[in-house]
Amino acid sequence: MAGIKYILQKEVFESDERILSVCNVTELYKKKKNTYLTIVSASRSRMIQVTLAQVKQYDKGVYKKKRSWNLDEVKLVDGKHDGPEAHELDLVLEKQYKWFAVNLHERQNFITVLWKQINKHVTGEKAIFRNIPKTWLTDSSPERSGVSEKDDVMNGEEHGDDLEGYEEFHALTEKEEVHLTRLIDECQFAISDAEQFMEQLGKNLQELDGANVQSVLASEKQVNALMEQIETAITEAERVEERLDTYDEILCHIRDTMEKMGEKNNMIEVANSNNIKLLTELERIVSQLDLAHAHQVALTDTDLTSTAGMVSAIAAGKALQAAMNSDIDAALLRLTAVQDQRKRFEKWKAKFSQTISRHLNNMFIHLGNEVGDSQGSDPHLPKHTSVHKELSAYAELMHWLKAMDRKAYDQLAKVYTSSLNKVYDREIRHFFDQARQQVMREDVTASTSASRGKTILHPYGIIGVNRDLWAPGIDGPERQKLDGILEKVLGDLEPVALSEQMFCISFFQMDVLSPTSRNTQTTLDAMTGDEGRDSSAVLVSPPQKRIDRQINEEVRKMMTELFGCLEPELNSFIQSFEKVDSFYSMYVLVRLSQHVMSAQDAHSFLSMTFASALVHVKRNFDKFMQIQLQSVREARVPKRSKCGLLPYVENFEEFATSAEKIFKKSERRADLDKWYIQLVARIFEAIPNHAQEHSKTPRQVVNMENFHHMHSLLAQLKVVALDGQKKEAKIRYKEALDAYVTKYFGRPLEKLNLFFEGVQQKVQQGVKETEISYQMAYSKQELRKVIAQYPAREVKRGLESLYKKVEKHLCEEENLLQVVWRAMQEEFIAQYNFLEERIQRCYAGAMITLDFSIDDILEFFSEIARSH
């Protein structure tokens, strides 16, 4: 092994590369040239790089390196068997290589060295060793363990070479090689006489040792002189060190002194900075809490009667409010000067607030005692624009009171609402009285009084009651006049209420919530612990939705106190309309809905008042429709000879026409459609029930005429919601018509029908139609006898009597006589065709026919209709 190792080191690898292990292998199952797997260590740039190389031996003893791999390219080393006597060795690199090791010891040594070098130099993912004895894969593993004695005996010579392989091999350097060559050249006899060569080497060694001893003895004096110089240098160094220590102490003292001086300078700068900040803060506090003399005079001697006095008062109030809301630290509020100034502010505030409150209180009371003009018969609600303009000059003072004296502000708000409530109460009542007087006209009063002596009358427009029992109603033009009065009332209320609401919001600053419940909202009040806690609570702001809801509630509360009588008067006025015209609940419902939906502020007081009245009107409308439903259920059948149209069917047309005019293009159309469906369903349910109650008119005729009228009316109305009911009315009309024709037309040729019914029975029993004439009961002679009983003259006479009967049953309003007569004509023709068909099929060739033809039938029906 050492020989091949030396050869490969010399011929294949560089001088800086050293072979660590060699293994002679061949490719498994192939006989090729010898291949050597080598582990080579190279030292380049102070870095050790270990590689795995494959060297091939070619002819004439030439060795060449075929390929090499880095250790991190080794992925798997597989020994195939756990035992030490296996020769196989698989390496997985860029692909799998299968080798057969010639020498077991070389294989073991190669695997062990490869494992050690991978663990030593590979830092990332390391190769996997599979089917290898565990004793080989340790740092202290003996490289010859596991080799059997048998192998030692068989390979004795090879083992001798292997022992040399375990010693580390070092190649001669160029310098060593030159010296060795020179020595050999000087001793040419060394090759022939080794003992002489050894003696010569010994003499040279003795000469060199003597020269070394003489050199050491000669240099003793120089060594002693050197030692003395070293001791002198040490002494000088100690002296220099002592002087340096002295200098160091002086420098330390200077350093401490300079540090103390720096600290004193810093303290002086801090003190100056603090004094400057204190002066700045005091100047700021003084400037904030200082109130000009002119403002003090305006606060104590307030003049609210002149324009100049008002301007001075407003400016003084704002200056006082700004001073009392100064941005001062809570700790500085404890200063005596600040406390004294705060007390002065409180005195000025109390005096100023008392003056404003007294002046505004007198103004509010005076406004409430004024009596407005009440001339004119037309309803008119005056606006208080002049009052609002007069009071707007004091708006900023009222805002100041809200922030600085909440108790006085609340008291003034109560005085204002109680005073103005008298004015609005008086004007609103007078306004609605005038409107009611227009509604209750003389002609309506006369018509109602004229009907007092009659029988108890039902409200106008109740569809289940005969029109003769209706109370006098209002025609279209009168109804439009009443609608105009209502529109004027609602239109006059809106600007007055909205103007007052906007004034209250602006004058009383109701769109701004007070951030605290304290009487005075100032920063100088944060003295005590309780007030401090209250001021900290101010910082927590509620959500915006909650703020808006609270503002709306406060505004509606004030407006309710001002217009306390508005909602009762409005409801009373609406009731007066309903007394005049029961249909007017529909008009009011539509008008109020329009005003509620078109309101700019859905949460305003007037919108809420209209919405409340709208709920009342909607209930009245529902009540009116319930009365209509009840009237249909309780309707009575007319006692005349011809029943004709039932009251609710006849009156539904007027009701629907009026309702369509009122609800045309209205947003409340869905409410009407809902009641339409219920009312029509109730009518459809009542018609068959009442049809059975009339003693003279057949129920088929009652159903036919009333459903025909309902279908025609629904087709004219063109209400989308009633399309289903319109189809149902047509179906019921057709069913009633067919039922009436079937019952009263019957079979005019009864005996002929009975004769052919017997013929049909024989056919069903198995007799052929062509052999029917051979039956005694159904012979040709028997047929001729039956036909002879129905001459054309008798048939026409029967039809004339039938026409008179139909004419007695049907009423003139619906004009259905010709329709029914046409349906009977078609029925007669159908029966005639049936009999003719049976005659032709059963009595073919017998020359038997009826005494009249289809043309005769058409002539009979046409002549009878013309004669009547």
C-alpha cells in the first residue's frame, strides 16, 4: 500500500497535496483496469481542502486522475453488509457507483478515513453511512479492527507494507533533496562501504559538537555584560515609572477640579433656564387672567338698551369667558394671586349674569302679553319674524349664559317657552277656528239639517248600503275646495314651526351640548377633588349618534312646550273634515304623507307632529275600510221583482273612482291596494250568498249580472293589484251564464233526446248502429212519430215563451238579455247537430229529417229578438 501510495503521490498529485487513504477497487461485475479511490488533502491559502479522487492505471504503468469530488458531494456510503468481510462498496455522488474492493483492509481504512474527514470538514448536510460496522465509525476506531486472522495469513506481505502506510508520509522538500544529494556526492564510497560512511558521519558530528561548546564558552563574557546592561535599564525604567505616577496624580487632581467646575456651570444654566421658564409662565398667566378696565366697567355697569352698550357687553362677556377658561396648569391654580383673581371673576360674572337675566326675562314676559291682530276671515297664522330679529341681537349673551351660568340659562328658557306658548296657543286656536268655519259651510249645514227629519242615514259612501239611505255627501268641486283648505293649513303651519325651531336652536345654542352638568364651565373651577374629577370626566365624549339624538330630544321638548296645542287642534280639525265627508280620511292620509315625506328634517318637531297625526288618520282610514267590509257582509238583498245589481256591487264603482282620484300618483298607493284586495274578495264571497236569498230572481242570474259588472269595472280601473280578481270575476261570470242556460233552456226537443238516449243504450249493449232500425221500439216509424211531435211552429212558440221568461229574470242595467239569448241559440244548435248526427248514423238512407233546419233556428231566434 505504501508503494502505490508513494507512486500516486509522485506521479499524479501536486507537492501541496497529500494522500490520506488509498483503496484498490474495480467496477462491480466488470473486469477492467485497476482503479484507485483516494482521499487527498490539499493546503492552499492556509485552508485545508479534502477531496475524493478516482485514479485509473493504464498500460505501461501510467496513472491518470479521471475525476474528483468534494466531500459535500458524497450523499451515501453503502457497505452492503454489516460484516467486515464484505468487498462491495457503493458511493452515491452525482450518480451511484458500485465498486469491488480488492483488499479488505484498504476498504476498512478508506471508509474510516472518509467518515472522519466528512465529519471534520463538511458543515452542512453530511453523507449517510449504511451497512457499516459501528466500530469503524468512531474517532478512536482502530483502522485494523475487524480484519480476520485468515486475511492476515493470506496477505502477510501486504500487511507489512500496510504498517508503513499507517505512518504519516512526508515528501522531501527541494532543499532537503539538495542537501542529501550533496552529502552523497561527498561520500562516493558510501554506496560500496557503508561502515566507512558511518564513521565519517560520526567524525563530522563530533566536530560540530566541539565547535558548539567553544562558541558557548566564548560568549560568556558578552552574556555577563548584557545582563548588567539589562539591570541598568530596569533601574532607569523604575525611575521613569515613579515620575509617571507623580504626573498621573497631578492630572487626576486637575480632572476632579474641572468636573466640579462643570457641574457648577450646569447648575447655573439650569437655574437660569428655570427662571426664564417661570417668567414666561407667569407672564402668560398674567396676560390670560388680566381683564381690561373697559371690560370690567361693562360687566359691572351693563347697558343693554343701546347698540354701543350691547357691543361692549358682548365683548366683555367673551373676554371674561376666555379669562375664566384659561389654559393654566392645575398646580398653578393653587397660587394665591390666581385664587384672588378667580374670586373677582366670579363677582363680575354674577353681576353680569343677573343683569342679562333680568333684561331678557322682562322682554320674554312682554312678548307673551302682546295681543296680535285677528282680523280677516281667511285662516292665517302670523310669523314672528320681527320678534326673532329683535331677540337675535341677544343671542351671543344667551350663549354666554349657557356656558357661564347654566341655572340662569335654564330659567330664561322656561320663561321664554311659557311666554311664547300663550302667544302660539292663542294664534293656533284662532287659526284652526277660522279653518273649521270654512269647512262647515252654510250649504253643507243646510243639507245636513234638512235630512234630520228622515230615517237614520248611514255615512256617505258606505258601499253595502243602498244609496237612498246615504247621508248627503260632497261632490268633486266641493271636495277639492276642502282639500285646498287642508293644504293651506298644513302649508301655513310648516314655515311658522320651522322658523321658530331654527330660531330656538340658534338663540339657545341647542345644537351644542353642554360638556358638563356643572353650573359654570370654566377651567378655573378645578380646585377641589370633586371638581377635579368632574373636569376629568369632561374629556370623555359620547358617540356622535348619541349626541345627535340628545340634541333632537331637547329641541322637540322645547317645541312641544311652545306648541302644546298644535297636535290636539290638528287632530280636531281633521275630525271636522271626516264629519263632513267620510271619504276625507283618504285625502288627509295622502296630504299628510306628502308633507311628512317631503320634510327637510325628518326629526323636526313639525315632522314628528305630522307623523303622529298621520298615525291617527291611518287608523281612521283603516276603520273606514273595515266599515266597508262590514257593510258588505251585512248588506240586504233588494226586494224588487228583479234583483239586479247588489248594493255593494253598484256602489263599488263610485267608491273605486273616488279612491283612484285621491290616491293617483300617491306614495300611499300600497295601502289602498291592500284594502282593494280585501274588499273585492269580500264582495266575491258575498255575491253567491246573497244570490240565494232573492225569491224571484234565480241565483244564476244574480251571480251572472253582478260578476259581469265587477269584471267590467275592474277592467276599467286597470289596477295592477286587482288583475287576479279581474280574471276570477270573468270566470265566475262565465260559470253563472253556463249554469243559467243549462237550467232554463234545458232540452226543447226532450222526447227526441230521450229516444236517442235509448238508442245509445242499445248500442252500448252490442247492437250495431245500422241495425237499430230493426228494433221495434226504435224503428223508423217510431222515430217519425216522435219527430212529428216537434213541428217548426211548436218549436218557435216554445222559444218565444222562453224569451219572455229570460226577459223577466234579467235587469235592464247590465243589458245581458242578448248575450243570454245568443248563448241559448248556440246551445239549441248544438243539440240540433247532435240529433242530426245520430239520425244519419243510425237511420242512414231512411230520408228522415227534422221539420226545421239550422237556418230556421237562426231565423226563429233572430225574429224573436227583433220583435221584443
